[in-house]
Amino acid sequence: MRVTRDLGLFDITMAALGAMVGAAIFLLVGAAYSVAGPLVLLSLAVAALVAALAGMAYAELASGRPDASGGAYVWVRSALPTPSGFVSGWLSWGGHMAASALSALGLGIFLLELVRPSDESSFFGPNPLEVSLVALAVLGLSAIAHFARVHLPIRALGRLTLGKILLIVLVAVLGVISVFQPGPPRGFAVGAPVSSLDLMLGAGVLFIAFQGFEVVAQLSDQVKHPESSVPRGVFLALLLAFLVYGGFFLAVLGNVASDKLSGWPACGGCLGGSEDMVLSGIRHFVGGPYVRVIVLIIGIVSMYGALNSNLTAAIKTSFSMARDRLLPGSFARIGGREVPPAAVALTFVGAGFLVCLTIETIAILASLAFLGLFAFVHASVVALRRGERRSAPGFRVPLVPAVPMAAIALNLAVGALLWNYPARSDAPMPPGMLATLLGGTWLAIGLAYHWVGGRRGAAGGPAPPASAAEVRDILATTEDHVELERYRVFLPLREFEDEALVELGARIARAKNAELSLLHVVEIPRNLPPKAIRFRYVDDRIRGLQRLARIGEHMGVDTRPVVKIGHKVYEIILDTIREEAVNLLVMGWRGERIEGDRRVLGSNIDYLIENAPCDVIVFKTQGFRRPLRRIVVLTSPIWSLEGIDDLALILAAEDHPVVEVVALASDPSEAERLKQESTRFEGRAHERGVTVEPKVIYSTQWESEALRESAEASLLMIRATSPGGLRKFALGPVEDRIVKLAKCPVLILRKGT
């Protein structure tokens, strides 16, 4: 089964826009104006700029590194040292909790305003009691919807988001028209003095408005052309969100009574709750009470969508951390449901606690969490760029490490300045100070658990087996024990007919006294419910893998067959290589060719050749026959014998074929050096009773000579070079054509780190 890649640019852009145009556009106008005053739109632009810098990092990691898709936590954990992965996941979890609470609180305000507009309320903490109760109710409703699997398809959500955005734009246009209608003086004074601190405070509190672009990264595995669509989706969503926010802010502030905005920062509108600004402004829109009702309904729909989006992201983050044993295992136990009950329960409790705070405090708390999270993502870009062997496909952040480091500094500066956010007249503590203290407490709790409970859990032996219905569950057919000190040969298999490939892996493992690991991945679409997996099919795959494992066992090799269920073959293979410290990856290719396809051997094989942190063998098994009669080993100034000579001797040990070492040189000096290398190989081969026939060919047409010399061979062997430069594929251009056009089986070795 293949992962469905059917989402286009429109779908992912609307998904991100739906997450961004949620609570913030209706709740934070007053919070931003109370600190930034008439420069509130410039603060909005600064917030969008900070988000765009983070968007570049997300665009690179999500479009060019398929093994890293899944979100910021996965990228940081794979790129940065401990405890960076835990801290990033902890911040993401807390930030999405705060964003969920902000949407729930906004829903409480708008629902009550729609049903019973009133200025008199009983208070519980900083919020009216009924607002907090309604917010808790909608949080509970959203949690129940997650348990009941009540979700709309992404395409349907995209169409709803488009309709919502068009309605907001229409309302904003009506608001702008209303500014020029007769009535009491409205609008704000443009010339009021604003300091740079005020400007940055406005940007900090509005930053939460743009964090929804990370939805694009979470959907990158379902996009048709992620290398181009993901970056476009991120930047297009950010641009559209900025324009929608700017237009709506202008419409609202242009219709608030001037006496409520005059005298900034001690203005009347700045002393009330943040949401008061929108509720005051829409009263003067053209259309009167009808437009007011429309705005309230749009706000309710938008905030409920944002609530569900953030709640889902929070639950997914806690689930991923628990699966990686960074949180208690109960957070990863699904128990036949779509979501882990423990993760939903604690996320609900955390968000429910936050709805008792003011809108400004919750917004600042969420902004602090995401500013810290995005700083880790920028650092991941720098770390992954240093470790990569070649340019990954897709978008590339320019001027690395200068741009990511500048973005980190900007994030930290904006976060630090939020401490200075002033208090309302009735607040016992400024929101900036309270949010910073709460954020520090949340971070301290997380680090304390990580250093005490997390380490104890990590040292407690193998992780407990998960539910059989979980996606990416491991179904091992033998004891799942890995000796990391031992040389390991790893062989992922798509089907179970290629016995020659398994025999090759077993021969190499036997010669190196190594363990042979066979892996088969049952690939399922990401939107497939876990309970829909047919385990009878999985049992068939296990039996097929066990049959191939007997080949290694009969040759006296420790062979470990494993079946895994997951969404991406290459992601699971790379994770296994890293976790089990694999030394040699062996992959088979049957010689299929797709006309017009730019890929060399297929997307999975190409990506693994480029990114696997170990030695890699690709064995084109088409036409392979035993016994071997003649093995041709190609050498040249760029094709070394190192590594490929050991493999040739291993393969020649049983059949005793003639090993012909063909040296391709352009001049006598090159030929002499290649002869010396071949002579050393001849000595080793003679000790093992293997016949070697050296041959020198003076030519620059390496491709045609290689094809001619290997025409009658049983096997052609080459140690590949890295193509380097701007090339995005697995092998050099000459090697590409040789492996495709050769009439005999071909074995390519790529030495890794």
C-alpha cells in the first residue's frame, strides 16, 4: 500500500490559513493596540517577519528532508543533543495548550455575546465566571470529538476555510466603508509617539497569530510535490494571513469611537479586556446588528476550528514524546481509540487551567512557547546543514548559518521583551510578568521530570510493547535484541522473491561475523485508522520474511527478521539505521526503468543512498545466476578499489570465478597508480585462491568501455563516488547510466561515514 499524496497547494495553504486565522484576529486587536498604539500594523508586520524566518526553516526541513517530516520535535531531536528534543517537544505541547485555551476563552466570550450581550457579569479570577464555564465546556466538547473521531477531511476543511476568509474580507471591506459614513468621531490618531519597545511588545503578543503555518509541515507527506508545494504553501499562507489581519485590524480600529482610543496609552479602550476592541468596533459597521451577528458567528466557527487544530497538535506532540520514552508510556497507549486517553485528559486539564487567565496572559504565554520552539528549529537547520553530505531537494534557507542565528537572536529578544507587557488597571500582576513566570514554571517542571523520571524510565530496559492496533507498531518475529557493538548488515525488503539479495547479505555478514537484520515495512496511508489494518495480511508478510531469514540461518548467520507498520518506508529505514548503529545497508533493485522519470533507482533507494549514515550497497539483481563465472571490477582515478575489493573476495570465495580488474586511465601516470592498487589486491586474492586478471584500458569514454567489458560478465562491481555540486540524485551521471544500461547484474558500493 502506498502513502496517498493527493493534496495540492490550495489544500495545504487553506489548512495553514485556517489555523492562523482563528482566535488571534478576533481577540488580540485590543491587546496589540494597548501597547503599540497607532503602529499596531507595523507590529503586525514585525510579527509576520519573525514568523516568516521560522517559516523558511520549516519549508526547508519539510520539503527537502522527508525523513524529518512530522514536526519540529522530530527535527530537533534528530539534529540537536539532549535535552533539546525533550525541551522542544515540551514547549510545543505547552504552546498548543495555551493556543487551545485562547480559542476556548474566545469562544466563551463570543457565544455569550451572541446569546446574551451584557456588560454585567459575575467574575471568577480575571474572567467572568460564565465565560470560563463555557470555555471549559467547548474544550470538553472538542476532547469528546477527538475520542469520537469526528473530523472533516482536509479538502472539506479547505473549502470551509476559503469561505470563512472570504466572509472576513467582506466584513473588513464593510468596516472600511463604515469609516467614511456619518456618525460619531471614530478611529485613532496616527501621530501619537510610540517607542521601539512598544512596537516589539505589539509584535510579541501578535506572534501567536502566525504559528499555524506549521500545519503545512505536518501534511508534507500527503502533498503531491512537497519540494515545491510545501514552501509555497508556507509563504502564501503567511502572506494571506498578514493581509487578512491587516485589513480586519484597520476596519475594527477605524470604527472604534475616538474617545476610547484617544490619549493612548491611557485610552479608555486600552483599559478593558482585549476582546472589547472588536466588540466595540463592529457596532458601527455598515449593516448594524446583522453584521455584528455575522462577525460573531464567523469568530465562533474560526475559533472552534483553531481550538481543534491546536488540541490535535498538542496531543500528537505528547504522543510522539511518549513513544520516544520522553513522557510516561500511558501517553502513547491508544487502547483501540484514535487518540491516547491520557494525552487528551492532561491536555484538557492544562488548557482548562489556562482559561482562567486573561487573554493577554494566555497569548503571551503561547508566544513565548513558540518563540522558543522556533529557535530550536533554526538551530536544527544549522546542525543538519553541517551534517549533510550534499544539498537536499526542495527549499533552502539562504545564508546559513547567518540567517538562522539572526532569527534565533530575534526570537529570544522578542520573548525577553514580553516581560515588560503592562498590566490593566484591575490586574494584580502584569500579563507579561505572569506569563513569563508560568512559562518558566512549565519549563522547570518538564526539565525536572526529564532529568529524574525520564532518565529512570530510559534506564529501565526495553520499552513495553504497544497496542497491536497502533500505527508504526513493531511486529518482531524473533527476540528484539540489538548488540550495538557488533558489525551489523541491514537489508530492507519490499517483496520476498529476491533470494539472491538475501544470500548476498548473508555472505557479507558471515565473512564479517556480523548480524543480519531483515526488515519489511507495511506502508499505510497516514489517514488510515489503525483499527482498519488487516493483521492477516501482516501475518502473511511475517511468514514471507521468516522464509527468507532461513537462508541466513542455514549459512550460520544470526538473522533477525522484523516487520514494521508505518507511513514512510525511507523514514522507518533511516530511523532503524540510526537506532541500531547499522554498518552496512544492502538494497536491491530489479532494473525497472520509468521513461521520463528523473529519479535514478526510485525515490526510496535514491534518498537512502544520499542520506544513510553508513556504507550502502545497491545490488541490481536482474539476470543474476549462480555459479559466478566472471566478475568485472571497475577502477579509475575516481573509482577506488577500497571496500569493493573485500566484497569481490567475499563473493568469489565459493564459486572461484575469475575476477577481472579493469583500470580505466587517460594517461600512463594514472595507469601506473591504478596498477599498483591492483597489484596489492592480486596479492590478497592469491592468498585466498582467487584468480585475478588485471587489465588497463586507455580511454576517457568510461561509460562505453564499462558496458563493453561487462557484456559477458556474471557481475559488474563499482565503488561509487558522490556526485556533489548541484546534483540532487543518488549517483554520478556516468554511474547512473552504467547501472541502468548494463546487461549484467551490477553491484554499487557507496562508502559512508
